[in-house]
Amino acid sequence: MAFIDSHCHFDFDAFSEDRAQVWSRCRQAGVQSLVIPGVSIPQWRQLFALVHTEPDWYGAVGVHPWWVKELAIAPADVRRAVVERVEHERQRSGEVSRCVAVGECGLDANIETPVEQQLPVFEAQLDAARALSLPVIVHSVRAHADVLRILKKFSLEEGGVIHAFSGSREIAEEYVRLGFYLGVGGTITYERAAKTRRALSDIPLEKLVLESDAPDMPLAGRQGERNSPEYLPQIAQTLAELRGISPEQVIAQTGKNARTLFGF
């Protein structure tokens, strides 16, 4: 059984000193593939330089809400930059592109940058994803109502994934109806996350993907530590226990879901 980490910031400096050793441990733990999201335009070049060093690493092109404040270009130019980078990667990669999504993009009501400033940048990336026929990796923090409204407006055929889903069953079902998968990460290992644990216990397994969000989102018992995709087996084990099924079922189905979503 092979795990797919559908969201891992493996290009971040937190891994710069021991990335090869961490990846070796990941492989030993059964992690087969990583999807590494984009967060800012200057980062994309380095991200894909890294992606092309390993056959089972894939990237995405996006502007994360936390990096919106650093933008020196208009939303229309963000759309153009996304399209140009994706097309560049498609030409570079040949038959199977190593760029598999647009994102990480979305809305975050927990940061200083006003949601009103984030909105046009998010919409520009959704418009690019629609034009490119790519799924989107969506960041939604205390913004589900706005995110759902905007996703309904764009009606993306390729859908996407709601990264690090945290919310009620009702909200989860709305995303699923729009054709989105839900990202399951370390949050479910915390007993206090009862609402999210219940929601992810009830949503069809066919609509879930595993993710680490490493180096962030550490598992229960590892607070304050650097997170790593090598801990995906613990997330799968917790999800299996919550659903009353075997870890093998979780691994097999979530892996199939990730491959279907991202096309590799």
C-alpha cells in the first residue's frame, strides 16, 4: 500500500538541511508521492526545480492568502502569471506535466490582510484553473461561506481539494456536491476537533485525500515539532479508527482519489 501526500510544503526551508533523509524515511513509511503547492510567484521557479529532481514529486502554481500582501501586480496579472507558468511546465514535462493543480489559493479571515483584498487574487486563480482545465487546491480558514459562494460562481469542472478541511458535516457536504475532495490531515488526531472528526467520519471515503501540510499542522503529541509526510500512516490509522474500517482501505481509496484528482 502506498500513501500519497496531497499537500506538503517540502520545498520550504524547514527541510533544507535534511530533505533527502526525510524523503528516505517517507519512502520507508510507504509514502510514494508528494504534491507540493505554490505559495508565491517568486517561489515557483525554485519549487519546480525541486520537483524535477524526483519522479514522484508534483507541484502546483498558486498565491497563498498569506502572500497576497506581498503582491506587486494586479489580479489580472496574477492570472496571466499562473497560466504562463503552467504552460511552461507543460512544455517542459512532455506527455505528463509535473504541474498538477492551481494553488494553494483561497481566503483566510485569520490574517491581517483583509478578505476583500484576498478575493480578487483568489478569483484570478480560479479563472486561470478553469482556463487550464486544472483542479484547485483551496485554503479556507473561517471563510467557508465566501469560499463556497465563489466556487459556485466559477463552477470548475475539474473540481479540487479543500485543504486541511475543518468544519461541519453540512459544510463538507456542500463542498462535495461542488465536486471537491476534502483534505484530511493532522487535525483529526486531536480529540478536541470533534466536529471535524465527525464530518470526516461520515463523508464518503471516495471524497477524501490524505495530507500532511508539512512542515506545519503537527499531529497530536507532536505539538511544536516540525511535521513530516512520514507521519501520514498515523493520520490514516486515525481516520480508519474513526470510520471503523481498516487502514488498508483508507490508504487504497485515498491514494486512488489523489491520483484521480491530480491525474498522475
